[in-house]
Amino acid sequence: MGKNGIFIFVITIFVKSVKKEVLKIDIPLFLTKYIMRFIISNTHKDEEELEIIHYGIEVFLINVFKTIFLFAIAFSLNIVKPLVILFICFVCIRIFASGVHAPSTFVCTLVNLICFLGGTYLCIYVPIQPVFRMTLFAISIILLIKYAPADTEERPLLSKGLRLKLKLQSVIASAVLLLIMVVINNETTKNLITCGVLLEAIMTTPVIYYTFGKGYKNYEKFNEQVYGE
């Protein structure tokens, strides 16, 4: 089976899954709960440590399932290597900064295809001037400082200490990627690193949350409901 055949096969499976509504099953959330039950039963972590572990596992599993589909298509389009660079940079920030989740797995997968595949093609074929690239990176870091971490309605980040810790980690991770981007010589790789960080920074902004019809700063709503603050 050639790469075009693989592409057609993957798209066919995706469409059939949508029709059967298989994509409505939140497998990552189910697995996260199962793993957390095991960890709670076999460790002596405090509440904040468990929240950090839960947060990391959930983000990791959600990305694993979406990644499998994304890279199957990337393989058929022969852009796996550049996509890997962009995706790794995105995940390096995402694991700390979090951000909006689409209202359904179908929409999420569609957005991933547009952002990651489209972003990869732009980074490969569209020249970006160094000054503009640095401007985009600076904007990304500013957005992360202002908005990260951005929680979800399903997973509000209730601990102020955890939120500050994740914000700091988000900024440090982006600063490390900025340093790597400046040091390397390959222009396409520079573009891919910048695009990965920018995509994740945008995913933490209120505009994106409202676009998807999602609540923003969900920890504040939780406190209001529980404590009347």
C-alpha cells in the first residue's frame, strides 16, 4: 500500500468512526481515572502532588491518541520529520500551559489537522524574516506570562501554588526553546519551533476559549460555587 493509499485508508477510518459516534468515547479521561486510582491506592501523595500527576497524565494521554491519527496522515504526506519538530515544541509548552479543548473529538482532530499540518507546510514553504520570527516568539512568551496555565471546566486548576508553578514552567520551557531556535542554523527548523510555541500560546487565550464556547478561568467559577467567593 503506497502513501496515498495509507492517507485514503486513515481518512476512511476517521469518517466511519464519526458516523458510528465512536469518537464521543473519552478514552483518555477513562484511562486517566483508572491510572489515578492505582496511584492513590499505592502511594502516599498529598492533594497537590496528586493534582499535578493527574494533570500530567491527562494531557499526555489526550495527546497520544490525537498524535497517532495526525502522524498517520503526515506519513502519507511525507512531512513526518518537520511535523515531529513542531509537535514536540508544542507539547513541551502544552504539558505546563494546558489550554482549550475542543467541544468534541471530531472538532479537536480537525483543528489539529489544520494547525499542525497547515503550520508545518507554512514553515517549510513560506520564508519568515528573522525579525518577524522573533516578534512572534516574543508575543508567544507574553501570552504565556499573561494567560498560562489555562484550565478547563472538566479540570479546573484550583491550587494557586500549582498555577504559579505551571506558569513559571511554561515560561522557562518557552525560553529554552527560544535559545535553541536562536542557536541553530536551519531556517525551517527555526520556523517550526516558533510555530509550535505560538500555537500553544494562542490556545491559552480567552479568545480561543470563547470561540469554542468554553468557560475561562474555571477555578474562579469553582470557588464561587463552593465557597461563594
